[in-house]
Amino acid sequence: MTKIDQGRRDTLLKLAASSLALTANSTWAEVAPVCVLTPEQTEGPYFLDNQLERSDIRTDPYTGRRSAGIPLYLQFQVMAVKPGQCVPLSGAIVDIWHCDADGIYSGVGEGGRDNAQQQFLRGYQLTGATGKANFVTIYPGWYPGRAVHIHFKVQTPTRTGKTEILTSQLYFDEAITQQVYQQAPYAQRENGYTRNRQDGIYRSGGEQLLLRPVKDQRGYLAAFTLGLNLS
């Protein structure tokens, strides 16, 4: 990620992170994308290259069980940042994964649950001509020490495999999180969640990775533009 002076950085942070605005009736509306490079963050210990291509990642293909939680409709737009312009990147692989409402990841056999073979809340999509990839998931839960987040990885296919471009995480507006966590199944948990500023990983660029979901009759909608340096 290129360095920018503090004044320019503050100005950019005031702009919408997403190139996809939400109208009053919670539909997607096009606006000009903001050409800002997306900060990298750690992959974490729970990435699995399952090659599970799907838009709706709520259901575990092993058991057929759907993860409980409030639906989250998440749209990415992947842009190549070039001098003076953003160009949509088609054919990119956008892989996402996150914990369930209880703070448990699939595929790793944690939390006293037999989920080592499961793949809930994991999947990838290929971006289309406009650089967009859409997912249906749930609002993530939490686990100790980490703010509420979603992991993502962007790769491009090659003849010999895949080339990784960016690995990072998305975070949530805490006012929205507080509203969500007052509802089932989140409200049944006893221990509180870690706030964004209490998370050391968030403090390394997380303010540029913040989702501000909008509620509608289906759940919540959120969108985010990823600016990638391909040079």
C-alpha cells in the first residue's frame, strides 16, 4: 500500500468506502468509485482453500444445516487502481470466511463442536465485467480479543494456479452491531464483544475497512470497494 500524507488520508476517509450506495428503499445505486488502495491485514489462522464457489455461504454442504443469524447481503466491487482512474477487475476470485453467531469457524474443529469437515460461512465468487461479487451470509458473531469482522482474499486465476493480490478484513459500524446483537441468536450470549478500537488488528488500518450496513426487510445490506495495486 502506498503512503499518503495525513491530510489526504483524512480526506479520503471521509469519502464513502463503497462505490455502491444504498438508496432510501435499500437498493443498490451506482456512484463513482473512490480510487483508494485497500489496506492489507493478516490472513489469520482459519483460511481454508476449499474452492467452494457459491454466493450464499450460509449453509454447510456437509450437513445441509444453515447457520443461524440475521442475513447480510454483501457486495464487493474489485477495482484496479491506476493513475487517475479505477478500472473494474473482472475474473478475480473473491474468497470470504468468518465465524458464526457463536464465534465458531467451520473446518477447524474448535469450540467443542464436531465441525472439522464442515464448510459453513465460507465461499468464493468470481467478479463480473463490472468487478462485482455478491454474497449472502449472516452478520458475524464474535470471539474474545477480536472485533466483529469478515476475512477476505482476492486472487486472480493463472495457468498454473492462482496469484494472491490482497488479503484483508472488513469491520462493522459499532452502532449497527449493537442493534444486531440485541436480537436472537446473538443476544443469548453472555460475554460482550470486543470493540473496534480495542482490537490491535483493527488499529492497523481498520478505519478504512469499515462496513456501514443498511437494514431492510430481508436483513442488512452492505457494499465495499476494493482498490488493488496490480503493478
